Amino acid sequence: MERGNVGTCLQSRVWVLVCLSIIPSFHLTAQDYRAQALRILHTVPLIDGHNDIADAIRERGGLDSVNFAVNQPKLMTDIPRLRSGAVGGQFWAAYVPVTTMDSGPHPAVYALEQIDLIRRLCSRYGNALAMATTAAEVERNFAAKKISCLIGIEGGHAIENSLGALRMFSRLGVRYMTLTHWRSLDWAVASTDSSHRGLSDFGKQVVLEMNRLGMLVDLSHVNDMTMSDAIHASKAPIIFSHSSARALTNHARDVPDSILRLIPANGGVVMVNFNPGFVSEAVRVYGDSVAERARLLRAAGADSVTRADSMRAWESRAPHATLEQVADHIDHVRQIAGVDHVGIGSDFDGITEVPNRLEDVSKFPDLIAELLRRGWTEADVEKVAGLNILRVLRDAERVATELRGR
Ligand SMILES: [Zn+2]
């Protein structure tokens, strides 16, 4: 029951009894809610939709340069903090920079290297981590007290317009692909692109082949028309692996209500991003003002020292996002799309700033505790933590089996 219902409770003797039974919950402390959250997360796996540790490790020189078994203060993710955050499963992003479309290793090679790193990370720390490609494997690993490693490719440029490459990525254990990153492809349009295009015919073929393979179609990073086209083309539930609600923060990376309303019929899940610029309107507006300030200083011919001093003064006034704002986004997705269609997609180690009280992977229980404090039932909290994305994985597996049987 939600806390706002107390007045109506007093209308009958039965309800008085119900009310009396919940009154003690008003005296629960933050520690009580955290303890309750931890108890829930020991029975249901918390599955986060997006974490960029693979690229963060690559940037630091690779697996041999980072001991993932001990605390890594410069990172947001390591095994001790995954354990204290009660993480049950993690989609690790095989992130492919869009610059690989111009020069350097081919996007497909970069993606292969990221997948290789994730698989080696998972086997090197096999006492804590275990690969998973199905919902059943996630549940088996959870029962064995292992954190599931799931792989998502971030950026459809990784397939280099080849359905054969897409099929081989699936065989390597990739369970979702984000259709674009920050730059549009010829078959899907990125959120940063103002053109009125969505999925091309080939883009629709990519979506259907992903359905056939049981690979989730991830619509974080695409523009609204591509979101809508993919939802209508897909025969399986789609996901947003790391996107928040645009009604609360007017960022193109977030999901508008018009799309949230399409999710229940599709069966998908929106996994809410923690990026401060995506969850706090004040942070987003401030971010734009910083860019504008820098542009004006350059236009005025200010030298680099003056520019740096001026920007430092400006940046000292920066607003901060909070855990409560992330919870507001979860509440909003629930309100528009429904409690069966909301999840968590932190973007840890892919974001440079973090909300207050949500600094790293050890803080997931605090977010769950906040939802409990707001009156969420345990059953609903279990859905946002992991049951919704497990259902989506299972539905996609079922659709894949049906499509392959035809
Ligand atoms: Zn991203």
C-alpha cells in the first residue's frame, strides 16, 4: 500500500486494522529500508542494463593492468563493490567508438576485442563471475552465488552492414545490440541527428534478424522515429538499456512519454540511466550553459588562461543530480509504461559524473531502499531490480525459437 492512502483507510474498521498494521512502517529508518532491500536482492537478482567497465579497463591498458578482485577507487566497478551492491547480473557493454567508422581498427574488430575482454574478465574472476546468455543461466548463476556476465554491443556500426557478422556476434554470446551510438548509420538514426528518418528497410531486416537470434533490440541512443519504427518492426520485446524519462529531463537520450506508452503492448523494459545530465534538468541546462560559455569566451578572443579561470568559476556553481531524482525517473516510467516495464541501467564507468548517493555499483541497494521508502511493494521492487529484464530475455528466447521453427 502506498503511504498517501492513509486517509481513506480510516473509512472502515477493517481498514483501521490495515492502517494500524502499516503505521510502524512510518518509523523505519534508512538502514531498515537498506536491510530490506538487501534481503530482497538476495532472493531476486539485480540486473543492471549497462556498464562500461570493459572500455575503462581497455583504456587502462587491458586486463593485466587492473586487479578487479580488489577495490579500484578510480573506477565505479570492481568485484568487492559488485558484491556489496548485491548485483546478480550485469550487461557489460562491448562499446565501439563511432570514430572506428573513420579510421583505426574496423568497428567489427573493435567489438570482437571488447567481447574478448569481457569473456576473459569473466573467466579470470570465475570465482565471482560467470557468463550467461539466457534467463535460465542467470538464475543458475544466481543460485550458485555468481554474478552473471551478459554482453551487449553498443553501436550497430559493429556489424558493418553485415547480417553474417550479426549472427556471429550472437554466437559469441552477445545478448543485445544498441542500434546506434552518437552517430547515425545508413540504416538507423541517432538521437543527436535532427533528420526525420528512422529505420531503413535494411534496419528493419537487422531488427528481424535480431529477433530470430534472440538478441534484444536496444533503443538507447536512437532518435524517436527509430525508436517507434523498431518497436513496430520488432516481434520481440525491445529494451532501452540505459535511458531515462524525457518528461523529467529534456534530453534527446531520454525516452519521451509517447514512446513509453508503446512499451506495454511491446512488452519491453526501460532501464533507467544514472547519468546526471539525463536525470537532472538543472544539470542538463547547466551542461548546455557551460558549452555556450566556452563558445562565447572563444568568440570574444579570450586567451586560454582567462578561459580556464572563467570556466573554473562557472563550474564551481555546478548543480548535482541525486539518487532521489533517479528514483523519480523510475517512478515516472512506472507511471506511464507500468511497473512491468521499468528497470535499472546505470551506465557506470561510462559516465564521468554520478548522482549524490549513487556513486558506484555498491549503491544499488540504496536506490531499491528509496523505492521501498516511497511505498513500493516488495513484489514491484523485485520487478524493477531484475524480474522485468529476465521476463524480456525469456520472451525474446521464445520468439527466437518460434521464428527459427518457421
Ligand atoms: Zn551509451
